[in-house]
Amino acid sequence: MAALDQQPLLHDGGDQKPPPEGAARRFRRCRTAPSSEPPPTDKDNSSAADAPPKTLFTGGGRPSFRLVGLLLVAYLLLGTIAFYLAMDHMSGTRTTRALDALYFCVVTMTTVGYGDLVPASDAAKLLACAFVFAGVAVVGTFLSKAADYLVEKQEALLFRALHSHTMVRAMEMNKVRYKLYTAGLLLVAAVASGTVVLWKVEGMRAVDAFYCVCATVTTLGYGDRSFSSEGGRAFAVAWITVSTVVVALFFLYAAELYTERRQRELARWVLRRRTTNMDLEAADLDGDRRVGAADFVLYKLKELGKISQEDISEFLDEFDNLDADHSGTLSPADLAAAQPTPDPPPSLR
């Protein structure tokens, strides 16, 4: 049995020289290129040309909550002014002109749509249509930021699961739980405060008040129950916006906690299960009957669903395009031959 354990699992690979001393350490300590190079400047033409373009909602590729907040304020300001001027073309329960305009803008943006205030003329209907799409864009931007946050957590999850200390992993899990519990408490507070205001200020029955609150925070908005008094609508302007965001955050953190648990279970299974001959055959990506450290890592990443065979094929094609001398390795000479220096921008010529 001991003799069998000492036999190599892959055969016909020929004589393979052992790696030079210290190679494994250099491989494990290698860093990505951006972390070892200074940020691009205007004088560095090639770096500036290769840098990804920045847009209004990206700061290095990440949407900013600050910019989303500025967009929200601009939307509410323009919407309030527009619907204030068009309030004579609106029908339904009225209180004060400015408050009704702001209230209708918030109800439109959050897609609650009670129906207690509706456009009555063609011009008002067209105006409402424009702000409906703008409001959906604002909410979509927030959800995009939330989705990006969840994806970033997923990308960092593998490293934490495989390399972090047990106590650190436990602390990370507790942080997710804390955020979920905090969002849950805020949701309970939002539901309770909305129910009390509808019960005391709007004069609804307790069941009807709770029913209206649930229809509002989920943006269902049947319209049979809504805020109709001046005080109720003044409260609703802030409450509807905050409560709908709290609901979105609650489900975001719940999904994050569930995903993190599943990923930890998968990583634990991948680490603990026994490696077989079939695994080594599958890990032999280049078909040379040898499995190096890079082959093994790529195979494990494929097991965890972090990378696909299509991704690997694309990277290998890019490697072949950069390997100008077809030596099987990349050098500065290969990069210079495969990637000619781009022309500088017109402003720097």
C-alpha cells in the first residue's frame, strides 16, 4: 500500500526539473501590476491612454452613494417645482400646493403610486411619464450600487474563506449579522412609526394602518388607503423614501448573509475532500501530463465557480497574442512588440 502511495498520479510526463529554490515563495508573494506601479499621470501617456474612462457615477469603477444622493436631491427639487406648476392639472385629495407636489414626486419616484393624486390633463400626464422613468433610474442606480457591493463581497469571499484566521472569519460573519439585525430593527421601526401615524393622524383603524404601511414599503400601493391629511403627507415625504430604502437594504444583507454561508460551505467542502487521480486529470489544463501550482489553483477556482473554462481560454488566447517570440513566456520585449506605444492625446502633443 505504501508503494502505491509513492507512485506518481500522472505518468508520461518525462523528466521534470525541480523549481529553483525560492520560486514557490515568490509565486505566493507576487502582487498584481496595479499595486506595484504608481497611479497614472498626465505625463505618462501610455498609462493615461490605457486607464478606463471615468463616468459620472463611477469613481474608479464603483458607483458612489454620494452622487446617488445628489441625484436624488436634484430629482426631488426639479420634480417638486414641475408638479407645483402643474398642480392645477392634477385631480384627487389636496392639501397644500407645495406639499402635494413633493408628496406626488416621492410617490412617483418610489413607484408606490397610491392614486390619491393623479394627472388630469395631457400635459400633466406627459410630465408624470417623464418623471416616472427618471424616478426608476434613480432607484435603479441605488440598486446597481447595492448589487456591486454584493458582487465585491463575493469576489473577496474566497480569499477570506481559504486564508483568513478562524477568528477573523467569525468576526466577518458577525459583521454581516450585525448589519442584517440593524436593518431589521430599522424596518420594524419604520413599520411601527408608519402604522402609528396612519392610525393617529389619518384616523385609520389599526389593521388598515398596518395594511397601508405594508403596501407602501413594498411599493405595492393599492391606493385604497393612503396619506390624505397635511400632517400625514408631510410625514410621508421622508418616511416613504427611508422605509423603501430600508426594505431594500434588509433584503440585500439577508442575501449577503445567505450567500456567504453557502460560499463558506462550498469552500470548506473543496478544502476537505480528498484529491483523486480524476482531479489531477481534470487539473491538467494544458494537457502536458503535469499539474503545477498554477494548474491546481485554476482547477480549485473552477470548482468554486469563480472562473470558467471559457475565461481561461480567453486568457490563454491573450497570452498567445502577447507572446511575440513564441517562447512560452512573456518579457518586456514581447510587450513592446505586441503592443506598440499608442499616440499621445492631442492635448499632450
